[in-house]
Amino acid sequence: MFPGILWVAFIFSALLGLSRSFGVERDRGTLLGLLLCPVSPWEIFLAKMIGTLIFTVIMEIFTILVFTILYNQNLLPFLLPLGLVVLLGTLGFSAIGTIFSAMSSTSKARDVILSILVFPISVPVIIASVKATGLILDGGSIQTVYAWLKILVAFDLVFLLLAFLTFGYIMEE
Amino acid sequence: MTSKRIFKLIFELATFAAMLAALYAIFLYAPVEKTMGLVQKIFYIHVPSAFLAFLGFFITFIASILYLYKRDHKWDVAAFCSAEIGVIFCTIVLITGPIWAKPIWNVWWTWDPRLTTTLILWFIYISYLMLRRSVKESQQGNFSAVFGIIGFVNVPITFLAIRLWRSIHPVLITSRGINISTPMKHTLALTFLAFCLLFFYLLKSRIKLEKMKMEIEMFSALIEENIHYQKN
Amino acid sequence: MGSSIYLFSAFSSTWIIIFIYIFSMVRKQRTLEIRIEKLRATLENKLAAENAR
């Protein structure tokens, strides 16, 4: 149960960062300024995604500290594999979330639409992350987690590729 | 009658006849399965519907790509209508599945890989339809096209779910071919054909509805223009 | 009865879903057809009034 709770907390932090990612841009009309910069849409996407990623990772570090204290779990021996899984999972979620944040920022029910769009698509990433985290916390080595890691990496690559191909179309007005 | 109308009539009659023939085959030609009994006949609806849901979402995928590439509104219409019908067939899968499961596995639902991924697929395309209603007209096409492309990633996953993970969902297409008896194969093929025709009939009708809406907009625009012209 | 009830409900739910969809499409088509006819008539009246001037 512990990895599930952990990832629910991670997802909510990520959503918080995501809804703000493009929401601010649309509200203040700075998106036009961003588009006028001599950068490709892919670079705008990367910038936004990395912003969300950094925000979420900071929140995740806090969350892990709090959970370590509340649940009396010692996470130090697992730090490296856990960090890897958390990073990969957050990367996938942020990638797909940034695309949908750009889409949903135009509508009135911004956060609702964002959640509706993000959750079904990101389920494979979330499931793989939760399973991998569970295996790691149960004391498995990288080898046991390998199958889920492969899935995570595959999805991250697929989502990044899709973002590269399609983000330009989302940025059009 | 023009040849186009004759063709349309033949198509509609063929759909009707195929459905009737499939019904006959299911109940009077196919043998009753020995372990599952009569309930097994749900298979003849469940399997073709699953494939047609995938087909619908595949058409949405291709139409979305073509829309982004060519900017022609008709591809947006095709993508949207195909997604709607894909959702219809996916709903049928998700309803007939549990109805079949209850007497066989003794539960309505399990979080099996195949079942879960199919449910996720259903949610994805419901989100697609909701996305279309929530964004404004000018960006509707672009956004839904992108979502139609991203959402399709889930279709191969759903299809291959039984092979990638351990699942209690029965496997139909094995390496030794489709391992059911021959009259069952015939019935399946016939039902599949009937549902295929039904799919395209629904798709054509839905697209025609959208075309009528566009016609109305065009006429309204012309009348507006006319009024403006007269006022000037 | 037994397991036949399941067979019946599966088939009938499929039929119900498909028929509801078809019926809703037919109804929408009727309303749209009427609107198109009205619009077409209005447009033709306007054009006729135009030409008469």
C-alpha cells in the first residue's frame, strides 16, 4: 500500500505544477510573447516540462521525507533505485501533462479537463512506477525491477517523441 | 435512382441481411460449447465488437494525422465520428464482457491486464469526446487530433495485454491459429462481417449528420451575408 | 432459466445500445433536414427579392 500512497501524493504535486504551467501564460497573455521568441515549439515544451519536473521533484523529496517519518520506513538503502524510478515516472507524467496543460489552459474548467485528459493516458506510467517502487521497497535489486523499468523508459520515449511531433500544432492560435 | 443511391440501398440491405444471417448462425448453426454452455455465444458479439472498437480508434488515429497534415476539415469530422462509434463498440465490449464473466469466472470484474487496459481505452476516448466539447471551435480540430494520436498508443497495449502479462482472459489468436471448432469459426467470421458492415453504416450515417450541420452553417452564413449586402 | 438470462441480457444490451444510437441519429437527421429546407427556402426568397429589384 505504501508505494500507492506515495505515488498518489506525487501525482497530486505534479498536477499542481502542471495546471500552473500554462495557466499563468494564458491568463496573462504571455503565451504570444513566448511564441514570438525564436525558439521551436519543442523547445518551449522542453522548458515547460523541465519546469514542472523540477517543481515536482522538489515536492517529491519533501513527500518522501514526510512519509519516511510518518511510516517509520528507512529508505536510505534504496535511495538510488528509488530515485531512478521516481525520476523516470515523473518524467513521463510531466511530459504528457505538459501537452495536456497546453491544451486545457484555453478552456474555462481548466483543472477538470487537465485531469480528465492526463489520467487515462498516464495510467501505464503510473502503474509501472507504483509496481517498480513496490518491488524496490520490498528489497529487490535493479534486476527484479528491470521489466517495469523497461516499460517506464519506453513510455517516456514514446511520450517525448509524440510531444516533439505534435506540440507545434497545439501552440498554433 | 442514381447509381449512388442504388449502391447505398444495397449496402444498407447487405448490412441488415448480414446481421440476420449472423443471428441465425449464432443460434442455429454454431454448436453449444461443452464447458461454458449457452453463455459462450456472447463471444460472437464480444470479439467482433472489440476488433471494431480498435478499428474505430485506428481510423481516428489516421484521420487525426491526416488532419494535422492537410488541414482539411473533413478529416477532423472523420476522426471525431469514428471515435464516437469506437466508443459505442468499446461500451458493448465492456458490457458483454462482465455479463459473460459472471457465470464463468463468478465475478463481474477483475483487475486483469486485458480488462483494465480496455477500460482505460474507453476512458481515453470518452475524454477525447469531452475535449471536443470543452475547447473553442478554432482549436477543437488541432487539439482533438493531437489527443487522437496520443490516445492510440493505448490500443496496441490493450490488444497485446494478454501476451505481455499473465491474464485470465482467454486467448483467441494463438500461434497455432484460432483454436475453436470450424462451425464456430464460420459463425465468428459471419458475425464479424455483419458487425463490420454495421460499423461502416453507423460511420457513414454519423458523417452525413455532420455534413448536414456544415450545410446548415453554410446556408446561415449565406443568408447573413445576403442581409448585410442588402443593408448596404 | 439459469445461464440463459446472461445470454439474453448480453444480446439485448448490445441491441439496445445500437438502436438508441441509430434512433438518436435518425431524429437529429429529421430536425436538420427540416432546418435545411427552411434555410434553403429563405435564401431563395431573398435571392428572388433581390432579382426583382
